[in-house]
Amino acid sequence: MTLTQEQVDFFHENGYLILPRELDSGKVMELFGRTKELLSDFSLEDHPMTTFSTDETAHVGDDYFLGSSDKVRFFFEGDAFGVDGELLKPKEKAINKIGHSLHVHDSKFRDATVNGRNKAIAQALGISDARVLQSMIICKQPEIGGAVPSHQDSVFLYTDPPSAVGFWYALEDCTAENGALSFVPGSHKWAGISKRMVRTNGASGGTGFINIEGISTPREPASEEFVMPECPAGTLVIIHGSILHKSETNKSEKSRYAYTFHMIDGSCKYDNKNWLQIPPTDEGGANFTRLYDEA
């Protein structure tokens, strides 16, 4: 169930690893179907209509967002709304993502996260104390699925030293037309984590970015430096927390659903400046799901 040495070497050299057919068709349909149920069943009655964006100028620090770390909540695409704030799409086709605690509250996603295979992968990559701290469905809706600019996951899930690793499962075929992922191979080796997303004004405030002393801001890669691996449904992409990666706007008529979760190494420092804190404690991510203890 572990990775081959060739796969481990590829990950450490390039900063990502593609594992085709990691989920069989039955598992893909199970998770895809569960996603459809969640989108159908959530209510608009008391929803604050919060949108989500990784754009640093966007305000994502409201209570609905900050309180999602131990819940399952629904975040809209910005382009799902008209100029007067009215929803332009059916709610099922207007959600950007569902997060951030699917692996805790939903048995199907928990089984896809906390299992022997993922434990073996994490151990092969040298993660000594793997802790899952967030999980989500990324919908990338037809026609309005927003672009995600070049970024590094460790900016948002910071540890000292950086240790975040993403597990990204394609639940549909991911192509250039519907907003597939693209990476700058090897950028994790030269693009240091120069900033981090933090809570501002305490637990009740919003979010912002602070610079990390002594680390230079990485240059913005040219478009030709990015590669876009083929990711049919069932593919697992493992993503180093420091690699520069992005996805484009989905202008097609086909969605691009993916299930993703992130882990950190519990041997690294996780402090209470980070936006994601699991109540009732802020003490170094003590409440994050321990992969090795539970698989």
C-alpha cells in the first residue's frame, strides 16, 4: 500500500505526484453522489451568502468562514451573484466549495481520508505525525468557476517549519477546459513561504496576511513554466505545501468536482495566529485528526 521509491523521489524533486486510478469508479461515484446530496440539502434560509476567494484583496474573514473549521459549511462563487446581490444560478450550481471539516462529520469522506493507504503515503513521504486539519469539496462550477491564482498551501496552513501536504482527489475528469490544476515543477525548492494568512484582532476578527521575516517573496512564474497533468476521475494528486500551483476559470459547461484534504506534521509548530483553529483549544492543533492513531 506504500509508494515506490521512484514515486517518493518524484514528489521530492517536483513537489507534486500524480497517482492515477487511486479511487475506483464505485468510490468516485459514491463521493460524487454524496456531494450532490450535500448541495441539494443545504438551506438558504439562514445562510449569510458568504463567498470564497483566495485573492488576497478579498475579505474572507467573516464569522461564517472563521467558524467553519469544525463544521460543514457552503461558500458561494463570487460570479454566482448579480449586481443587486441576487443569486443568478440554482444553489447547487453556485457553490465554490464545501468545507472545512467533511472528514469529521461525514462518514463517506472520513473513510476516504482516514485509512491505511493514506497513512502509508504520509509515512512514505516522511511525515512523522500526520494530522488532518481541513477537508473540502471544490466544485469549480460550469461557466462561473473562478480562477485560483498562483499560490502555496503553506501560506494558509502555516507551520514552523512549513509542513503542509495536500491530497486532491479528482471526482470528475479535470481538463484545461474545466479548470484543471497546473504546477511549477520544483518550485517548492526555491519559492520559500514568505507570508502567512492569520486571524486579525483576535478570534472575533477577520483575516489578513503577514510577512515572514527573512524570507523573500517568490517571483511570479511565467505561464510557460506551469505544467498541467492529466487528471481523469479517480486520480489522486499529492501537493507539497510550498509548490506554486493554480487553476484557471471554468468557462465550460462541465463542472470540476474534487475532494481535497490537507495534513501537517504535528512535530512542527502550529500556533494560534493561524486562521484555522479547532475549538475548544488553540494549542498547536491539538484537536486535529491524527492520521496514524486512527487509521
